[in-house]
Amino acid sequence: MRRSFPLHLACLAAMAAPAVAAPPALPLWEAGIVGGVASTPAYPGADDRSTRTLALPLVIYRGKVLRADRSGVSARLFDSDRVELDVGFAASLPARSRDVALRDGMPDLRSLVEFGPRLKVLLAAPDAVSRVRLELPLRAPFELGHGFQRHGFVFEPRIVYETGSDGGIWQAAASAGAVVGNAGLHAYFYDVAPQYATPWRPAYQAHGGLMATRVGLNLSRRLGPDWRVFGLVRYDHLGHAVNRDSPLLRRDGGWSAGMGVTWTLYRSAARAWD
């Protein structure tokens, strides 16, 4: 979804360590800069695309409760050898309707911030640097700049495979899953209120259900102690989406891609015990 891809660039940039590291090899925290470019559909099913260049501060924190790493920003509530429960966060950048032909004359899609519980289950650990896990996040999206209005719920179950080389020079992750939302979330993207209806864009009321199925691949390589390059590609299939009949949903699928570089400026002397 358009919502999370820009943030995913920053999350991927946090892939600065082996998938399974022997403690206490890693710093408790690292800080630096991440820059990159991403191209993605303006929203799921849109004809128009959006290309963004980003330069953001990069913070990695490996605390026992609060963490900011490759999976995003989270607060651990429960952790065992195989099961972890935390509170996850996500965010998005806005899409202006004047830049999207299908939404011309309609309200802009503002930035969304999301948070909610996420259950992670370790399914297998084939070797010291590989993991297969099931992730079950349930989040509530809130719209910024509009009274912090909530737009339903989103459920994004997925299977993730992570691997890398010894020492973390190469890192890779592949995932497959689905995006399911209730009527409130779908309405944000696919509703056409009567006052915005036109001869080519009839009024439409969205329903809850499947939004997309999704596969993704992330790669990164360390170039030195302080530098890492990364890339990612993702495909969303909307051919079976519950709101396939919305006049705002024109594409059965959409590719997203991005690449960038991170520069680590500071590291803590304290080490992290995961």
C-alpha cells in the first residue's frame, strides 16, 4: 500500500546487522542519515505513480523493550524463544488529488500514522543467520491534519524469510502476505461521495475485506564500517480486491521499488543483549 512504502525504506536501512547475531556484538544504538528514492503507485490500484526522494535521520535502537530496527519501531510486550508480542508503528506520506487524475476534485489523501499489536512467531531457523517467521500485525490508521481521525483497521499477515552472510555483509529478506481492512479503511481510498461523482466517476461506497496480496524482496550490502546500500521491490495484486468495482481502482496490480544508502555517524559504546 501507498501508506507504508516510504517508511519501509527507512526500516530496510536499519538492516545493519546479521539476522541472528551473537550478543553483545552490536551497539545498543546507532545514529546517522538515510537517503533514497522510491517509486510507487499513488495509492493501491491507481493509474498514476509517485516518485519521491527522501533524506531522513536514521536511528537504530536495540533495547529489550523499545526497539527501532529492520522491522520498524516497536515496543515489546512479551518475548520468548519463538513468540514475540509488541506494539508496532507505521506511517505514510500524503498524495495530492491534483496530481492523481482519478481523484481530481476530491479531497487529498493525507499522511496516515498507524499503531497496534503485532504477534511474531518463529517458524524455523535453518542456520545461524536465517529465520522464517509469521507476522500478524493489526493496526489502526489515523489521519494527520484532520483531527487525527481514525480510518478503521488494517490486518497484514505475512510470512518472512530473512538471511544473510556471516558478519552481515549481505542481508536479504523475502515476504509474502495479504492486506485486509475494514470498511473504514477501504472508504478512505475507494469511496466516491455523491458530491464528487461525475459521468466518468460514479458514486461508490466501499466495503471491508481483502485489499491486496503482496510479495516483496529486500537486499542490502555493507560497503564499510559506516556505509550500507540497499534496494527493495514489492508487488501488490488487487485482482481479487473486495472493491474491484470502485471507479478509483483501475489497476489489478502495482510495482513499487526503491534504493538508497545509509551513513552511520555515531554508535554507542554500550552493547545490546538481544
